[in-house]
Amino acid sequence: MNIMMKKTLFTAALALAGLSTQAQTTIPTSEVQIKAAVLAAPTEKQENATVLGYNPKGDLVVLRKGTNEMICLADDPNKDGFSAACYHRDLNPYMARGRKLKSDGKTTEEIFDTREKEAKGGKLLMPKQPSALYVFSAPEENYNRENGEVKNGYLRYVVYIPYATAESTGLPLKPESAGMPWIMHPGTHGAHIMISPPMDKAKE
């Protein structure tokens, strides 16, 4: 193999590698991100929700400023599969702090402990009333990154009630049947009611 052919093959390999990397990190348009992100919210809340998503550099930014109480977080283009979330605006300090700690390389346990300490110390503001979070997810093959359509997605529900307990709510610490509400992290800043419908309850 002569030198010219070696250079040609090397250049082609670099090009292919570049294309592969680009394909993995392709970020959908703002319109597509917004369309898919709001699917996590109740229908009546979708049109006027604020949407956070990713700019061409991969930074998390406000894609659309809404007028109601909901904030929707678009799917992370760097992760396999589709996952969007919408939550009450009073949860934003809690959610934003979690994202920051995660970007700093903190573990799940470290994130929880840090937010617990900051919430108890008054540094991290938590909702004073029950506040909803909706999470909508689907396998990668069910998400069209070109038009924002999601097929057979799964929607689960969370209601945050800081410092609530099993005794104060009457909820069990684990579900006894599919879809039964239960309380997680009772007695802490992150106490919340989990509601996970059976997996066959897909949302078109």
C-alpha cells in the first residue's frame, strides 16, 4: 500500500469517525424539542408551559417562556432513549440544584444529602404545597428526533410533599399492586408520592 493510499484511507476513517460522533450528538430543533417535551404534561397545561431544552452547543437553555405554572424539560440528546419531564415551577430550585450537582459529578447519594442539608438550612427553597412532576419516557426506536413524535410512551406521576410521612398521608412505603400510590423518602425534603401505572398503559 503506497503512502497516498494510506493517507486517503486515514482521512476517510477520520471523516467516518466524525460523522459517527456527530450523529450521536445531533440536537433536535427547538420546535421538535418543545413538541416532544410537553407530552409529559397534562393536555391542558401543554400549550403554555415553559420549556427547557438544548441549544446547538448542548447547553440547557429556555426554549420557550411559558405563562402557566409548568416547566418542561426536554429529552437529553446525549442519552439513549427518550425521557421528558414536566413539573410545577415551585419545584424548579430543587430540580435545578440537582442538575447542577449532577454536572459537578456528584453521586445520587451525595445529591440527596446536599439538598437535604440545604433545604433544612433554608438555602434551598422547597414547595410549601404538594407539587406535581410528570415523567414521559419511551425506547429510542419509539422517538422520532426529526419530527418530535413519540409512540407508545410511558407516563408516571410524582407528587412532592416535603417532609411528609406514611403516617401523615396514610400511604404505604411500597406499592402492594401495580399503580398503587406509595411514599418515597418519607420525612425528608424529597418526600414524594409515587404513582406508576402498569407498563401496558402506554400513551400514543
